[in-house]
Amino acid sequence: MQKHFSQSPEQNDWQEFRPLFGGGKIKLCDTLRAVTPFGGLSVFIEFLGRIGLVEQLASRTPYQPKSGNHYDPGQILVGFILSVIAGAQRFAHTNQLRADRALHALLGMKRFPSDDTILNYFRRFSQAEVERFWRPLWRWLISRLPQLEKGYSLDLDSTIFSRHGAQQQGAARGYNPRRPGRLSHHPLLAVLAEANFVLHSWLRSGNAGASQGAAQFLSEALGLLGDQHRIRCVRADSGFYADHFLSFLEERALPYIVVARLTNYLKSRLYQLTQWQAIDKIYCVTEFNFKLWNWKTERRFVVVREEVQTNKAAVGRKLLDLPGYVFRVFVTNRCDPALEIWRDYNGRATVECRIDELKNELAADHFCLRSFFATESAFLAVLFGFNLLGEFQRALDPALKSYKQPASLRFEVFTCGAILGRSGHHLVLHMSKNWGGYSGRKPFFNSLLHWPPPTSPKFDPIQNAA
């Protein structure tokens, strides 16, 4: 170890480091300059400013701070969301951004909330405060969604959040294929497929069934959506295959496609099918109307038969009396051809991708507190950040030709080494050109500069002039 007192104070203590594959020596030392690995977040921060997020949070604060040394509640929430987007998977990981003075300058914050501050923020939420604070924010985001002529596909699904320990409220033993017998929560989600947008969510006890409360849940989701957008079709897996839920959809005149559960009573009807429409050498489809013994009405069923291939995994259920085939059965109130019903339902696979992104890329299942509604509020904050990322991509590319997952945005856009400096009285963020720098992100800023469109898209001056 050597010291040179002629250098600046932060460089007085240094050490030589030999690269792994040779090439001379490198000197290691400290620096007092504000350095950030997330210079690319400047694009996202510019987007948050343009949509007026700060004003929305300020107009509906969940509580009024009393301490003279308090953090603004909106700053705490934005700090948590940015930490999750930057890769935090625990509350303790949010402390990593406390030392990022360059990021603080981008946010205009003199200090960054600690993990204890963020924990105390979520602990303030009760069930009433969750409804009062989060639902209006969701309606605000929904109002920003683009209009679709045919409407949105609404996909319903549930997932499992495994919990460790026994102190989390609502955690119970239920269906948990990856960790049988362990405590868990069982969230329910409604996703607008075309917008990659989580419309509504419930954090439920781990022993709740997939369709438990589904009608009430969907009613709340439709209430959030209001009359601003139309639902083209509701799609759900066999967990939602229940007469009361299907009757609810029919009362609301909502088109639906739901996977049928292959009970013995329904299997007996499948054995009687003899007329099939061949799609190709492997797939055939057919349909029939059927009323189960405990149903109030007869419904349409669509059946897809797939021949089992030795070189390809077949999706579906096998019937012992019909070897060599697997079957998928859907119940629907739509009048489209059977093949169109099958193809439409295949589009529901995107909801599995969105849940996978929430859990594996934004750690939605990792932020757990003792209070149930504190945990639900942290979960909603992650979902809110996910929806903001979707809106961010629509701002850059209104047609959303290429959707990027949160992790892809993190590494391709948000991660960029940068150093905070000064030019006269102005702060300057020097972004590393080797990581794309400002020039690589300039098109994003230009897109935000001309977004949203200054005139209504219905107004076409060329056509009017003609």
C-alpha cells in the first residue's frame, strides 16, 4: 500500500490491482464525485414528470406527516418504485440508492428514504386507506390507456406467493405446487392483454380457491374500467370454471372463453363425440351444447383434440378410453367458429408472461410485512410501477411494436454509468458513451418531447383541407 499526499484527499489512499488476464496494473482509489450506474433512469424520470405523477401523488397523500424532518409521502413511494425497477428484491436493497447522489440530483431530492422509512410508509395502510389511495391512482392510469376499436381482452389468473415464517397476516397453507405445505398468499389478477396493464388485483389468503370471490373481483375491475374502454372478451383457466361465475359474465353480457374442468360427467360426453373437423394432421376441433347436472342453463363447449407426438410435448388432458390423444375443452358464449375460439384463447398465454415478469424481474412476491394490508399496499406499488413501465413504452412507441420486459428495460435503457458534474450554475450528468450514453437515449427524449400528440388524433388537417 502506498500513499501520495500530493494528490486530492480522496486519492491519498490507493492500491495497485493487477488485471486477471494481464495488461499492466490498475490503481484503485476512492472518489468524492457523484457516480451512478443508473444514468439511463433520466429518461424514465423525464417521463414521470411529463405525465404529472408528482402532482397526482400530492393531491391524494395517504397521510399527513407531522415530523419537521419528514419525507414527503410521494417521494417515499417514488423511491420504492425506482428501487424495484433498479433491481431491489428486498426492502433492505432500497438502501443501495441512498448513496447515489447523482440519482438524487435527477430526482431533485436532497436525501433518499431508507428501508425503515419505506417500511413505515406501507405500515400506515389499512383496508380503507388502500381503497382511498390506490384505486383513484389506478383510474388515473386507466384514463391514459389508448382506445381500441374492438376493445381489450381481459385475462384472469391467480398465482402463489410463498411465505417464510408464521407472522404474516393472511398467509395460510393452500395449493402450493413448488413448496407443498408451506404458508402462502394467493393473489388474483386481471390483466388487459393488449396494453400489458394490470387492471385490478387482490392479495388473498393462501387457502383461497382460484375462483373464490371472482365475481366480486371482476365487478370491481369493471368498476375501475368504467365506460372509458370496452371489454372484447374475458379469458380464464379452469380455476374459474364455475356456474355462478359464468352466470355473472352472462348477466353482464360479457363474451368469455373459460377452460372447462374435465369432470367425470363431462368426460362421459366427450366419449360420445364422433364428428371432428380436421385442422391438420395433428389437430381436430368440434363443439357441442351441454348442461351439467348442477347448472341452470345449457352452454356451448368447444373441444380441441391433439394427436400425441413423440417429438413434441402435447398440451391437454389424456382420456384413458381414448389413447393417443390429448383434449382441451373450453366453455364459451361466443358464436365464433370453434377454431377461432381456440386461437383466441391461446392469446391468454401473455398473462402468464406478465405474472412471471412481476415475480422474477420485479420481485412482487418478496416485499412482505406482518400486516396484511401493508403487504398488499407494497404489492400494489410494484404493480403500479409495472403499469408505469408499460405506459413509458407506449410513450416511446405508441404502436408498441416491440414490448420489452422490465429486466430488458433495466439493462438496455436504465443502466448507464454516469458522473454528476457542473457547468457554471447548472448540474450536468455525464453519461458513459460506452453504454450508449446520451446519444443512444436521445431518440427517447425526442419521443417524450413530442408526446402526447398536441392535437386530437381524430383531427386530420390534410383530409379536412381536401
